Amino acid sequence: MEDYNIKKIKRLIKMEYGYDVEAPTRKREFVEARAMYYTILKEFTNLTLDGIARTVNKNHATVLHSLKNFKYWRQQNKYLNLAYKNIIEKLNSLDDTEEYQTINEIRKELIRLKLENFDLKNQKQDKGSIQQMIQHLSEEKIEEIKERISIMIKSYEWKNNDKVKVYQCNNTTLC
């Protein structure tokens, strides 16, 4: 699991339960908050006990002890249980949201590819129709068409190069 997800979980616990899991205290409420944090990380990540412990500067034995006791603390403290359920629900909905965003990105890409495919088909049809028109013409006519097309292309280039600059203009004269 990435570091920003761990930070999200820490913030969720602080918002829901009201205690910072990184606070260096042994007060019961903070110990319960850390136990909730350890349990959530154990359920939602593939971190080892040592990996979980390192995220809050503890050791693996502390994590193991908290994991064993957390279910009992939830039974005794209804507010802890409620906060835990709310956090789990929010984490599950975050997963759904991330999957939804991925699905939307895939749909957008699919639409873009379909439009690109449509444009390519139209280009192919345009080339085919020009080839059909030219197919029955004599060589002399084809050469004449080539000359006219080259003149048209040159005229477009000239138009792009022609620029008129107006240096001064007032209301009484046309510019």
C-alpha cells in the first residue's frame, strides 16, 4: 500500500474517532485508536506486522497485542465499534470510487478510439471516391487535374503568406 493511503487511513481515524494514532501516549483512547489503525491496515493491506508497526514507530509485538485485544475493546466500547464500522464503510466506498474513475477513464478512451476509427473510415471512403472518379478518365485529363490541384495548393499557400498591416487609422479615412 502506498504511503498516501496510510495517511488517508490515519486522517479517517482521527476524524471519526477523534484521536491521533501517532500521538506518543499510553492513554486508553489513543491505544484503542492505534489498535483500530493496526486492524484496518491488516485487513486492507499486505503489510507485515513489522511494516504496520514502523508506520507509527512501534514494534511488531505491540501490533500483535493490539490486534488480539481490539475485538474485545470493540465489544466494550460502542463508540469505538461505530467509528470502526464507519471507517471501514468509507474505505470500501473509496475503493468503489477509484474503480468508478478507472471505468470512466476507460469509457472516455473507448469513445475517443471509436471517433478516431470513424474519422479513418471517412478518410478511406474519401480516397476511394476520388479514385473512382479518376479511374475512367484519360491520361490527359488526369494531368490537367494534377495541374489545377497544384495551382489551388499554391494559391492557398499565397493566401497564408499575404498579410496586410495597418499602421494608422482614424475615423475619417478608410483603412
